[in-house]
Amino acid sequence: MFLTITTTGTPQRPATDLGFLLHKHPDRAQAFSTSYGTAHVLYPEAGVDRCTAALLLDVDAVALVRRGKGKGRGGAPDAALAQYVNDRPYAASSLLAVALSAVFSSAMRGVCKARPERAAEPLPLRVEVPAVPARGGVDLVRRLFEPLGWRVAAEPVPLDTAFPEWGDSRYVRLTLESAELTLAEALRHLYVLLPVLDDAKHYWVAPDEVDKLLRAGEGWLPGHPEQQLITSRYLSRRWSLTREARERLELVRLAEADDTDVEEIDNAVGAEREVEEKPTPLAVQRRDAIIAALGDRGAARVLDLGCGQGQLVQALLKDARFTEIVGVDVSMRALTIASRRLKVDRMGERQAARVKLFQGSLAYTDNRLKGYDAAVLSEVVEHLDPPRLPALEYAVFGAARPRTVLVTTPNVEYNVRWESLPAGHVRHRDHRFEWTRAEFRTWAEAVARRHGYDVRFQAVGPDDPEVGPPTQMAVFTVENVKEAKAA
């Protein structure tokens, strides 16, 4: 991905002041690590009359594939070529917007100790981006940028110059010019509107994205004629977040119209305005899904295999449907923490009779695990080296053989939605692997065939239409354990 910012100057106000404003020296090429590759800043030209700063984002395309972004919609197995041949490393998108924010953060805030007067005044600016996805065409590009004082030149990129009859692609070559904007304003426009044009983000949109949008949109977004489209696309059409953003933008507009402090208006209407509920943590969503699945199967005696520090055991104890809960873990330290969490030494006699904690390895058969209604392997399998999985499989499905087994594990395709997770990294340093949805399904279906179980799959957490849910769950069931074992 490539973007250039050019300005002109005079001997009294040299164009090379752009280096001070961007906090990047024109005489040096600099590189910065990002979650998706390396951002390079260089100056193709740097003179008194004219200065150009270039941002080149070298995206790690293979890392994008590993994190699921390069896959076809839904992760379809027939989209193998699309995993490696796609626009993500080349066309400006939220990847470039995040790089702008990371590399030019001070410039975006309008901070420049060396040239404060230049940071606060409009500059003659020219911004060029060779390839921008424009879902809405040239008309949308103009509707987004022209109300902000930009002169827009957007040239559609043909699908193939050798075959003009094929028409234009959804990409444009974008050139923006203005002498009315400060550099900080220009950078904030790009930060918001590049992902809006692409109508996609490479990471999961969390509630804090509303704050990011309002900070970057300060001074221009409240009165923008396309405010509704901008907020909806920037927030990935999450209705609750879009509503919150528009309510807060309306407060800003009212404050500006009435010359009133925004905080005063916010406090005045705060008691009447519905407060947006905080998002439920994924760990809680996972436990709720497990408990619901156990309840659907009528399980009363439950094994929590790899119970860790006892969070699931604690949640199961609060539900009277579960008459016996056994937590098993190989780590005595984890079991000690679980015991303290559950306050086992202070439980009443009836409650204490419902729970047991003991040490055990899931790589070996254990007669203590036999005879239970259900077993849960919640975020466990990814902590085992792949050669150890057959041993776990036999110990649980072959020897213990509960009527129901629930297995949850991360969906590696969803990792692309975690903005803070570096490319190619797993979610936890102890994870030996993380499966795609297709890989998990293949493993689970093979296990079910070998041991006479039926299996179905369930999404846990927000089910992204492109990369699926953050957690995937397999529900293994067998109606008659003895008959299945004999078969």
C-alpha cells in the first residue's frame, strides 16, 4: 500500500517543514513495525519549493492468510487461490489507516513543538493514493471528500487494459488537493474515510472504535452530509455502536449551535439517554454457551477436563441442574487457585458434595472419569502438541465415554479481527496450534466416526460473515454408550 503527501513552500516557509510536522526527517528512510507488516517512511523529494513524504506499507500477505484474512468468504475450501491472490497487500484500506495513525500519531493530533505555527495553519497539500477500493464508485469518493474542502480527482482503474470491454474495477486512483486544511485535518480525513470507502475493516470493531471515530472526526464529522454512511461503514454496520456515535455527534452539533460545552449537554441528557450495555467478554459468552449445551442434553454429572483455575466449575455450581461437577487439571497450582476461587474449605456440606477437584493428565486413561453424563474440553486441545491429540482422544472418547462431549477452541481465522495481535501470532503463548474452521471440523468428524458419536458445530461469540466466530464449539453426542462401544 502506498500513499504520498506533497506540499509546496517558499524560502521563508520552506516545504521541508513537512518533515517537522510529520516528525520524520527528510534525509532518512525509516521503518516501523506494525501488526500486519512494516511501514516505511521516505521522501522522494525534499526541497525548499516542494517536498513529498511517502508512506509504504509492506503487508505480510502470508501472515494475513495464516490469520484468516486472505480466505474466501466463509473460509470456503475452494477459495485456496484467493488466500494468496487478493487486494489486501496493495489497495488502501483500514490496514493503511492504522499505519497512518501509528506512524504519524503526533501529526494527526496537530502536535509540533518545533513548528507549532505551521501545524496550526493550512498548507497547500496534495495526497495521492494509487489504488483505493471505492464501494460506491467515483461519485461516493466525491461525496465524502469534497464537503471537506478537497478537490478530488478519482480515476477508475480498468479491470484489464487489454480488454477495455470488461469495464472498470471497484478501485480508483485518488488524488486530493487543498490549500484550506492543516496537515492534522488531512490525516484525520484519510484515517476515517479510507476504511469507509473500502467498507471493511481488518479487525473486530469494539466499542472503543466510537471514541476513535469521534476523535478523528472532531470539527468535521458532525456537519458532514454523509455522516450516517460514514458512521455506519466505519463501525462495520454494528447498529448499537452506530447509534451511540450518532447520538454523541448530535450532542456536539447542538453544543456548537448553542455555544454550549459538550460535557454540560451530555450531563443534562445523560439521565434520559439509554446507556449502551458493555459488551459481554468472550470468556463469559463461551461459558454461557457451554452451560446452555449441557442443559439441552440434560447433563447432571459433568467433567471439566483441563479446568484450569475453576471459572467454569464456579459457573456450573451456581446452576442447580448440575448435581456433580468434577474439575480435572494436570497443574496442581491451577487446582490450588481453583480451590481458593471456589472457597471449598468454607462451603456448606451439601454444596461441597457437588464438587471435586483432582489432578490428572488427559493423555492417559483414568477410571475416575468413567460414568459421567458429559465432559467439557474448553480451550484445552490447542495446548497439546499435535502428536498428543490421539492419546487425549482415546482417554476421553474411547475410555471415559460420556454421553456428551463439548470441545471449544479458538478459530484462527478470526485472529485478524484482533487489532493488537501481531501477524502470525497465536492468542496465547502456550497454544501449540490454532485451527481454522475447516481443520477443526475435519478433526472432530474423524473423532466422531472412530468412536461412534454424532457431532454438530456451534459458533460462540459474534459470527463474522467473512472469518466466522472467535470460538468454535463441537458438540459430540451418543445416545447409548454401551451399544456404541460394542459397535
